[in-house]
Amino acid sequence: MNNLSTSTFAVLKKTKKPLKIQVLKLANPTKNQLLVKMKYSYICGTQLNEINGKKGFDPYLPHTLGHEASGEVLKVGKKVKNFKIGDKVILSWIKKKGKDDKSPFYIDKLGKKINSGHVSTFSEQALVSKSRVYKVPKKLPLDIAALFGCAIPTGFGMILKYLKNISKNNYVGVYGAGGVGLMTVIALRSLKIKNIYSVDKNKKNLNIVKKFGCKKIFQKNTNKDIKININKNLIKYNIEISGNEKMMELAYKNLSNDGLCILAGNIKKGNLIQLNPYDLIFGKKIVGFSGNDVSLENNLKLYYKLITKINISKLRKIFKVYKFKDINKAIKDFNSGKILRPLIKF
């Protein structure tokens, strides 16, 4: 690695341990990479699962983290044509068309290698593949732009793929009222779907999604109310994004006989859920969804149009902001359920 510069990173050294704040050496971008200065990065549930060891054995330790951010381009590789220094950009784990070079890596003060993926965002600067970089739409605040890296394309993408032509009279359930759950509710409301209900164990998060358009909310331990207050035959779609096995089973159970359950939450690797096979026989359906099932590159303008239908100022106020040096405090608060989705400001 020639022409080394340095940047501060939050590194996962061991699972179930706080991240280590380290100054690492980094090279210039390769031909298909950009060097990006972070402005904002969210922490999502997938990152918590990785930190908490719920994704199974991690062969890449120690490594960088983060995949949902906004920033500014500092340098561009020789084959990067659509970006220039100074551009405001979105960083995402969702890959668009384009060739990747080998994943970048960094060097600590002892000369040891710190692994990284094609995108990482828990750092002041990072090398990112051009296939994970998108331009920020004009007039979009950078803190909201960062949501386009994960929460928005996941929440909006599910609706675009499966519920675009839903009858306005049907009920849609959103199981999980975190960041993606909120974006799912916003997407549904942008399509003028009014009959939305949400289930979560966190009362504070439920109250937030209610402010953004949920007609009914239910805490997890009061799920009997769902059967009493909503005609099950009207529930044609349930979307599960909590990453909890019991919630997945509940989302599938509380459907009409011809309903569709969409699973997008990440449970601990190796864990299983139980379903009644007769429900499948008699017409219920279940599918999985990943954020990259729908192209972010092709739909970013549509997502921007949908998100600007709501009060952006109202949305900005619900995310607690932490300084980068306090990232472990943000992770702790997120783990405990104190906050909906932490936002790191650099």
C-alpha cells in the first residue's frame, strides 16, 4: 500500500464486544473505487446481529462495519466516470451494475490487516466500490439521504414488488416498528393505503409509526387484540421485519386464507420457525425479501418522490443523533430498545 493516508474507524475485533476506535492507514482508491468522507451513517439491525454474533461464525474478524450512509467524494478511481470530487453521495450495501475490484482493506499501527467489504461507513473516511455509491437527489438532507442506503430501499422495495396494486380496503400488517418498519408504513401511506396496523414489543416505536400513518398498533404481548379488532379475512398482506421468530409465526398466522406473508427480518443463524402446513395447502403464501430484490439504481428517483410526500422535518426529528466517538453508546441504546434507529454524525 503506497501513498498511505489515515482515517479513524470503528472496528469489530470480537463479537459481543464494543467496537474499537482505531486510526487506520488506507491507500488511494483503485480504478473502480472512491474515497468518501462520511457525513451521516445509520446503524441497522443487521449490524447489531453482526456485532452480537447472531450471524454465526465470522471469518473476517477484525473488520470494519456499516452500510447505510451519506458522504462526500474525496477521490475517484481511474474508471469511475459518473462521480467527481465534491459530489454528495449515498452509500449502500445494495449493489448496482458495475465491476468491483477486490475488497479494500486497512492497516493498523502494528501493521496488521483490517478487513472490509465493498462498502463500510463506521469511519470518518472509507474506500467504497463504485457499485455501492449513488448520487444524492437535490434538496434532500444528507441525514435522510443516508436512509436510502438500507431502510428506504428495503421498506419501499417490498411495497413496490408485492403491494403496488393492493386494494385500498384491505389491511396490511407491519410486524416490527423499527427503521425499516417505519419506512414500510411511509411507503404504504404514500400509495394511499389507509388500513395499516403494526405489531411490536416497543411501545415508543409503535407510537412513532402511528404518527406516520398506522391505523392500529398492538404491542407484542397483546396480539389477541388483533383478532378481535380486525377482520382476519381483510388482512391480505403481512410484512415481517422484526427479526424475531415468534413475530414471524404471528405474521403468518394472522392472515386471510389467501393472504401473503413477506419475511424480511433477520433471525439468528440456525434458528427456525414453525408454520401450519395446512395453511399453505389451503392457500396462504409466504415469501422472503431482500433489499436488493428491487433495483435501487432504477428506483431511487421514485423512492425520493415517495419520501418527499411526507413531512421531512418531522421525520428528521425522530432519529437520535450521536457523535462518532459515541458509537458504542449508540449501539448500546439501540440494543436496549431505547431508540428507533441511531444516527451517527461525523
